[in-house]
Amino acid sequence: MNDMENVKTVRMRDVKFDPSLFINYKTGTVMDEVLCSYSGLPKGVNYMIIGDPGVGKTTVILDMLANLKREQKDIRCLFVSAEMNEIDLAIYVHRYPKFQDLDILFVEPDYQSGGGSTFENLENILATGWDVVAIDSFIELQGIIKEEKNITNKKTESLLIQLIKQQNKGENRSGLNTTFLTIQQVTKTGNFIGSNRLKHSITAMMELRLENPKNIYSDRYVVFSKHRRGDVGVRLFYDLSTTGDVFFDEFRFSQDKQIRKLQSDASKSMREYADKFDMLFSEEI
């Protein structure tokens, strides 16, 4: 039999979804405005988080999870820590007490057993069903699984991407369309580490940057460089110096938004004027 005979196509009009799939989770902060064009964190998507060293990637993501739990009491959020242990995270909890109520899976390498336990443990806990899962970090988790299972980086990446996509589609015991917030490391030049397949598998690329990369004390901001659900290039400044919450500069964000609107309106007017001029010139010819 020809393999093409087994290939099926679909029409989106025939695909049925539960309407609740398109009701976003809220953080209750201005972050909701950059997470999606219709506000909040969507369900069943994959956001990759990259950024300059020391910019606060882990803190911002933990803050997001805690805020999501505050706004939606029954939401199931999981933080998978492949880089820090309980002692490391205790420092975060001291500064941000709200982090202590998050469910955390600490991943510790077990290179001696040969059983590939990390991937199976992760697979089993995800199978119970979670609304939002944050991973810190993808490359560290990938490295641990690679060593335990004694397989290639490419194979390990494929296993993780497949697992994530299954959870996106709600293939777990709770039928939850899991959203993943995955921190990824970058090169010394600030570029994303990972294959093209990994890049294409994500819904959005959230970047946490320093306004002056050479000065760790310079202003920090969130910006999306890829976003299927929202705008790119919109900067939201934040501050980690306060205790208890990450401070997002809503006033500065509102000002920037107004400036962008004025720029957009000016560009539109210029295009309309240029079109009228072209039409007038064409008529004269």
C-alpha cells in the first residue's frame, strides 16, 4: 500500500475545541499585556525564555507562577529545577515568600543507575496533568537525560520536544493543555542555544535584557523577539530590588505604548499621503 494513502488532511472548520482553551491565565500584572495580544498567558503554548546572565530569568518566571496561583486559585503550576537544589531556592523564598507555595520538582542527575530515571520521573509527573510548567533550564535538563540514557543531544532534544507537545495537546490524566515556560541558556554573544527544530517548536521567545549589557546595574526589560500570540519589540521594564514581588514599571510601559501608537499613526499617515501622491502622478501621466 502506498504510504500516501495513510496520510490524512484536516479542515480547521471540522476541528472542535473546548471554548475554555482560549481563556487565558492572568498574572494580575502589566505582564499580561505583553504575554498575549488578548491579555494573559495562553493555554497549550510554549514560551522560551532567554537573557543576559544575572538578569533575573529564574526570579521573573517564579514570580509569574506565584502570581498565576494568586489569581487562579485552582491552577496547577509546576517548577522543574535542573540547576538549583533546595538550599539554592531557599534564598529566593527568603526574598519572595510567595514562592514557598509552588510545587517544585528538583532534578538531580543519577549517572550510575543506568535507568534513565530523570526522563521517566518527569514523564510520570507530567502525566498527572499541569496547567503551567516552568523548566530551568532546558539545556541542563537535556544534558542530565543525555548522560543518564547515554544517547545523543539530538535524540534527547527530540524526546523532550515530543513530551512537551503531548502535554500541550492535553495528553495527560487530567486532560490539561499544558503551557511551558522554558528557560534556555545563551552563548557569550547572547544568542539562543538549540537546534532549528527547537526554535520552530516554540510559540514565543521571551528575552530578558539589560539596557546596557556591560552594566549589571542598568535597567532590565522583558521583550519578545518572536511571538505568535502577541507583539514583538514591546519593552516592559522591571526591577528586582524590591522584596516580595518583581516590580513592573507600568507607567513607563504605558508611556512607551503611547509613543508607539503615535509613531504608528504617523507612519500610516505618511503611507496614505505617499499613495495619494502616486495616484495623482499616475493620473497626470
